[in-house]
Amino acid sequence: MTTIKDIARVTGVSVTTVSRALNGYSDVNEKTRQKIIRVSKEMNYSPNTHARSLVMNKSKTIGLLVSGLVKSSVKDNFTLQILAGINQFTADSDYDLVLFSTTSTKQREKTYSQLCKERRVDGVIIQGIRTDDPYLLEVVESNIPCVLIDIPINSNTVGYITTDNVEGAKKAVNHLIGLGHKKIAMMNGHEFAFVSKNRLEGFKEALVEADLPIHNEWIVNGEFSEEAAEEKALELLTEHPDITAIFCASDLMALGVMKAAKRLAIDVPNGLSVIGYDDILLASYVTPALTTISQNIYEMGYGAAKQLVHTLEEGAEPNVITLGTELKVRDTTGPCLRR
Amino acid sequence: MTTIKDIARVTGVSVTTVSRALNGYSDVNEKTRQKIIRVSKEMNYSPNTHARSLVMNKSKTIGLLVSGLVKSSVKDNFTLQILAGINQFTADSDYDLVLFSTTSTKQREKTYSQLCKERRVDGVIIQGIRTDDPYLLEVVESNIPCVLIDIPINSNTVGYITTDNVEGAKKAVNHLIGLGHKKIAMMNGHEFAFVSKNRLEGFKEALVEADLPIHNEWIVNGEFSEEAAEEKALELLTEHPDITAIFCASDLMALGVMKAAKRLAIDVPNGLSVIGYDDILLASYVTPALTTISQNIYEMGYGAAKQLVHTLEEGAEPNVITLGTELKVRDTTGPCLRR
DNA sequence: ATGAAAGCGCTAACAG
DNA sequence: CTGTTAGCGCTTTCAT
């Protein structure tokens, strides 16, 4: 493997000069530079990033801590879109991405800061960890720049990007209210997700603003899982047949709800309106097509990477980015036919 | 940032002993080791992988060169499943993954071996590059262990994992023939994909074995794109209305074909049988649900990682893995109602 | 404009 | 069982 030493030998200059020439410093004779560049090409030279990282104390890498890189979560390609967005931005930067593959077992072995320190990543992007994840504390305590996706924590090294979940949820519920629904339930995720908290807030706000009562027993947790949501919806709809609409905190859970409705022979949307959240790929392909709140997931990834690199390059403090949402009316919501 | 030097100072031993103690060498006094371990924990020590890589000349990282980490390819989450499989395996190994984000622009700047050499990756997994990609040559010439996904190239450093595409295609076509179809067209991908080549081969073999003629004008390329396939199918079905079934080299293209059929008011499966390939997520969710050849994409990723790590650890020569396929009969294929 | 020398944090002979 | 020393490939003062 060619090193700058080899190039120095061949060109007859010192390693210092080679280093400077290759890194574009100005204080190198143009002729010398040309020669060095030519030789390094001939010798097929590539700099050793490890050596460089070691001395420069930065690695030009961004650590990625994402959930959803497991078999079970192939259905909601949320993670893929996040990755695509991140990748799109970093491809044009000179940062590379390292995927921290953290299974639950491994996670117990290595702390967050160990993960980062070992690889000396310059910054981190985190998505999909729960609010009760011990890593979260470390992120704040550590002084490694970090951008969180959908986790509202902000410090002088930590920023985040999210969508307006309160507003999104309100939009969804107002859509149902506008269709005449008054008995609206909510299929939430779980208590360890910030988005759940916010979407619940939006749900309640919308009801209150419409002078509609809040039935706590109509708010259930489907764990962001299609199967769990199906079971929970089955119970809910059996016990409270007067419910005419359900707002779901994720599309996957909305699919579960629709399955439950089918099992109970309830027609969607005529017997029950269902609205989801996320606008995952499947939303527009299932039958009937799912009405949902669309968020630009790709954009979140892109924005996270952009924000992080900006922080890294400019030393700017990371801040907060909130993206908008959009109501996509499809075929699972319709006018309330009961009173 | 704590280094072994610091630990050596505090514990009163040499850096060598610290290094040996921490790396589990046997020739260290157990008491000394315990002390060193205790202190390194107290001081929150993490080894610097860059320093280690530099001296050991290996990095414990695997480079990932995948397509489909772009906005446009979110529909077929092939890449996500590959990544999930790879991740699943490497999570339990001590390898980390680095994502080479290679846009077309960047690709022209850096050669494959530059990419690998800079990061000193120990091995590479490649998916989704075309047969005319210049990187492919480099892969073979380079002496970095590599496992290719769906690209049949084999050398003493390069192995691959794939499914039996000839057999898979035959299975699909035989299914159609079994339903009485005799006028079967093929929507292929493009000439720069190995899978296309093989699936075409299987298609032809199946026809020949059934004593059916091969109409070359019934074989068209949809570029693995839903839109292109729709247009091509539109032409094909307009010009050759006697076609009763189409075998598509990917599910995405099958969706395009179904759209074309809809535009031409041809009922699927009664007026036209359509069979896809891949069994992507959407296949089972569209209406009518798509009959297709299922391949275990997750398993391919897992197998690729397993094979590569095995090569890396044991120094074994990479070899060839061929996975089976499975016919999933759904609702887009039915008996031939014409003659 | 160029070079000598030091050092980033670690491992690996070699010596004791 | 432990320490000394050298060196991985690179950047960076500090001289010249």
C-alpha cells in the first residue's frame, strides 16, 4: 500500500512537502506539486484515513443510530427513507456514515459514548430510540454533536428535527370532526415515544376546541404494531360500538385497525372512519386507501444530516427544525352516518 | 480523552501491560489486570480504533456499496431488507458497517479501491450495481475480500450470493403454462443486470420445454421501473392483443403492467395474467394481490455478511451461495380464457 | 518553498 | 510477568 513516504522517496522531496502538496496548501512550488500529484496517481496512492484521524483528532464520519434495521420493521420503511435522506446529503459532503448496529444485547455491553469514542465519530444522528432508553441521557451528557430525529431534546451540542405532531394530530381529528364525527377514539403508540405524547395532545386539543368530551377509555395503545393495534381495536370496537372514527398514531396501526374492522364486519369508511399517521408507502396501496397525515420522512433525514454537518463545519450550535405535515384524504374516512 | 498512557500512569505500569491486560492476553498478573480494568472503567476509557487500525492494519469494518439508498427507490424496499439482514449478522460480530455513499458524481471522482483503501475496510458487500459499472472490474482486480449480491463473479477474493434466477423464472412461466397460457410475454429489466439475463434464460427454457415458440418481439425491457414498464406494456398489449400472460422480472414492473392493463380496460387476471418477481412488500397489498416469485431478500443480506465475516476471520476463500425461490400464487394469475 | 522532528494512540517484537 | 523501544501513516510546528 503506497504511503506518502513512498511518494516522497520517488519524487525526491520530504513527506512534509508531499502532505502539503496533496492537501492543497499554497506554500508549495507549483512544479513540485504537479510532480507529486502525478506520481501519487501513478503509484495509486490513497490517504490512510486512520492515520489522518489519529493525528487530526477527527474522523469525517457520522455515526448512525437507527432502529428499524431489523427484519420485523420492513413494513414501515420509515428507516429506509431516513437513511436515503441522510445519504443524499452526505454523499455530496466528505463525510462517511457508520452504522452502529446495536442489538439490545450489544447495547447493554457498550455505552453510547463508548460507541462514539471508539470510532471517534464527529457527530451522530439518532432515530427511533425510546424515551426510556439509557442512551438518551448519555447523548445529552456527551459533548458529541448530535441531531435527534423526532426526539425533542436540545442542548448546546444536541439539536433535533421533527414534524409538528400536535398540529398534525389536530389536522387529522379536525378532518374527522369536519365529517360529522363526534365519537372519536385514538389508537396511540406507547408512552415511551415523544410523538405519541404529542399526537395525543393534538388529539385532545382538537376535541376540546370542538367542545367534544374526552373519553379516556377510548384512548388505547397499540405499541406502533399492526398486530397489537388489531387486537386493541377489536376490544375497543366491541366494547364501545358507538365509536364512529379512530385516529391512529401510525399507519401501521391503522392497518391493524382496518383488519379488526373487517373481522367485526364493520365497513370502512361507512361504518367506521380510520385515519393514520406517517403516510408510509402502503397507505396509498391498501384497499381502501388510507387517509393519513403525511410527513416528509426523507426530508427529515436530509435535514438531520444537513444540520449536523453544518454544526460540525461551522461550529454552530445545533437547533430545532420542525417540518409541516399534510392531510392526505383517501378512502378510509367519510361522513359520519350515525348519530 | 483517556488513553492507555493515562491508565498506565495511574496504575503505575507500562502502556504495554495496559494494552495486554485490556486485550485479554494471558501473560498478565491477574491482580494487575483487575486493577487496570478497574481504573480504565473509572477513567471512562475507550480504545481509539483509528490508532489500533493503523498499527494492526485492519479496521474491523465492512464497507457497504448499495444502490437504493435514494429517494426514488423507496418503493421497493429491497435495499432495506438487504441492510436489515447484513445488520442482523454484523450486530453480533465485532464489525461495524460503513456506508459508502456514492452518487454518480462522486463515483467518477473516486475509484472503488480508493474508497476501500481510504477507510481501510476489511471487506465489502456490494449490491445493485450494473454489469457495466466500472467498479465491477476493480472489485475483481482488487484483493479486498468482497461478497456480491446477485452478481455472479467469483475469484479467490470475491464470492457472491444470489437466488436461482433461471429456476425462479421457469417456475413462474411454468405456473402460467400450467394455467393454459400459450401466448406469454416477458417484461424484462435491462441488459445490464445479471438477474435479467438469467430470468430471460429461464423464461425461454420454460417455453422451449413446453414446445412453445419464442416471440422475441414479446420480450421487452421495462428498466426495472414501474413507469417504464407501464409504457412498454401499453405498447406491447396494443400491438399484440393476443398475449394472455406476462412474466415480469420484478414486482415493480408488474405493478406498471397492471396499470397499463387497467388503462386498456383489460381485466387482470381474466383478460391477462400477470406474474412478478421479488415478492416486495407491495405485492401482497395491491389489489388484486400480485402472484410472484418470492426470494428471501433479508436472507441474502444476512448470508452475504456471514460469508464475508467468515472469509475475513478464517481466511477462507469466498464461495457461491444460491438460495431457492418460492412461487406465491395470489390473484393476478388465472386460467387462460382464450385460445 | 522545503525539511527535520515530534507526536497522535496503539501494538508488537525483544529483552529482561 | 513486565518494561523498553520502535513504528503504523499522517499532520504540524519550527527552522532554514
